[in-house]
Amino acid sequence: MGKYSRLGEFLQAQRHKEIRMTFAEIERVIGSKLPPNSPQYPAWWSNNPSNNVMTKVWLSAGYRTEQVDVKSRKVVFRRIEDKIAEPSISVKPKEGARHPLFGALKGLAQIPAGVDLTEPADAEWGKVYE
């Protein structure tokens, strides 16, 4: 049982599409203080699953954060209506086969004739060390 699992249980038990909470209320639910930097940085409250452990808890409970107000120390959890389904195609290629995206950008970039890509972009670059 993780530190934030109580928040996940609390959110799953709610029947409302929107739950407004203060940071103090969240601390009461989890039974401990939020990390010292969380209240002051809106990015901590983003819905990026690789952001922090607590983010994964509210996302797996079926909620997203919105209207994060760090000055007033408030946040809104909104129920996710449609969870994103797992991709139906395998991103792992078969043994010996190329990835399905191999060559997807072919032909989008063209190098004009006479351009040397190994040439320094700044002709004066080498003179800095002389």
C-alpha cells in the first residue's frame, strides 16, 4: 500500500464528475503532508504519468487534474470519460523485421545538391582554437 493509495481509493469512491479539493484536504485523505515542492509548482500537478507517483494514482482512479491554483492551494479532479485504449497494433516488430515506422519520414527532407553536411556551419569556428 503506497503513500498515495488512499487518494486513489477516495477518488474511486466518488460519484461526481468533478471533485474540488484543497491541498489540506488531500493531505487529510492521504494521512501525511504533500512533498515540499508540490504545492508551489503547477507542473507537479500535471497529468503526465511519468511525473510522480501521485499522478499515477489519480489517473488510475479515473481522474485528471484541472484548474490547479497554487496560490489558493486548490485543485480540481475531473473524471476521465473515455480512458485511452491500448494500441491494437504491436509496436514490437517480429524477429528480423523492421519496425512499422521505419521509413515513415522518407522523402520529407531534401538536401540540395552541393551541400556538404560534414562542413561546419560557421566558417570561423575552427579559428577559435588557433
